[in-house]
Amino acid sequence: MKHIPVLLNSVMAALGDIQGRHIVDCTFGAGGYTRAFLNAGATVTAFDRDPNVLSDVKKIQDEFGNRFRFINQPFSEISVLEKNKYDAIVFDLGISSMQIDIPARGFSFRADAPLDMRMSADGVSAADLIRRAGVSELAQILRDYGDVKKSVPIARAIHNAMPETTFQLRDLIHNPKDIAPVFQALRIAVNDEMGQLKSALGTVPELLKTGGKCICVTFHSLEDRIVKNVFREWTTVAGDPHMPSVADAAFELIRTALPSDDEIANNPRARSAHMRGVIKSY
């Protein structure tokens, strides 16, 4: 399946004229955002922890040369970048369609494969996590990251069965409505997605120039809540959540965006997307 970047037009509109600007693409994926930024005349530094993106990285490197730099690390490592240098930092969060579309990676319950779910080439797989965690820890993961209502009995069934494949896990879940949330919860835990996001956002203010922008595209409420709360802190005086956004705040909000009906029809993955952005005031 061809990868279609989500809310790309909205992101480009929020960024404005980026000719000659330096943009950080924190979630390279298949390179859709990066290519659009480069085509608009920007220089791009991109991050991705997934080694499977390297073939797309090479194509863009061959085409755009030294206007493109790639760092094969999670975006939580953006602290390695120079301070006060970048005109925009962009996050397209969640799982990429390419990761889902490769059955062997174990992200999808629609194909049988080892229960892996790692976005990078190392670390603890979903099967490892299940072997190491107790029922209470598994239940908390399902509850916190998947909003699974019957988290304890499902966690107990998983713990007792110790599934090694996606189908083995899927078949333990009796209510079909719980399957996707269970897979989502384990994936988020395996990849520490919320921790990675909080860490990266904590570094953004010191990397952006005055007038620089941070744009985040989220796909579920957990991501969106973190982004919304961090942006609220940045856009209030001295981080006081009870103060309205005013001229003395370090950042100002950019208008949010949701996908149009046409975009959802052409790219169903966009259905739950939500773009938020801020601009650095000083």
C-alpha cells in the first residue's frame, strides 16, 4: 500500500514559507513530510529509530544531497541537536502504515507473525514484555494505553497463555472490540511511546529559534492529551495553567486542524488525526 502523509496540506499551511529554513522531521517514516519540506526549499534533519526506513532515506539523500541529514535514532534523542538553530520541529506520531503492512513485524492482528511490535531493531518485544510482566502490570498497560475496560481478566488470560504470536494473542480476546485496543496498548508499552514524546517535547523550546514552530499530528487521545497539555504550559505565563494565553508567554498557539472528509475518504488512516501547533515568541 502506498504511504500517504496525513494532514500534509495543513502542516505545510501552518509552516508557511520554508524556503531556506531548517526543519526537523522527528518521524521520517516513508519520508512523505521530509520530501514535501525539501521540495519547498527547506533543509531537513530527520529522525527515525526504524532501520527499515533506510532505503527511503537513501533515495532522498541521493536526490537532495547535503540539504538532508538523517539520524537513525528515536526522536527522544533530538537533544543532540544544536540549540536555537531550527525554524520548525514536526512530529507525525503513532505507528506508520509501513510498520503495519509488514506482517512479520507483529504489529497487526490481521496476519499471523511473531509477537514483536518493536519499532527499532533492539529492545524488548511484546512477547518478552508479556513473559516478564505480572497480571497487575499487564492490566495497567491495557487500561492506561488502550482504555480496555475488562483489563484484569484479559491480562490474566494473556499472562496464563504467554502468547508468542499475533494470532495466539488475538484468539485470547473474546470481545472483538477489545482486540485493537489490546494490540495498541502493548505496542505503546513496548516502544515507550508516551515517554519518548514527553522527552522530545521537553527539548523542543531550546532547539527552536525565536519565531520557530512546533507542529504535532496525533492519532489517539493519549498522544493528543500530552501535546495539548505541554502546549498549554508553553502558551501561559510562567506555565500557570490558570492564566490565559497572553503576549508575555513563551509560545503562541497556531490554529488546530482536522482532516477533511475528502482526505479521510482518500486516506482512512487520517480519520483520527489532529494537528496542533505553537510558535516561539522569544
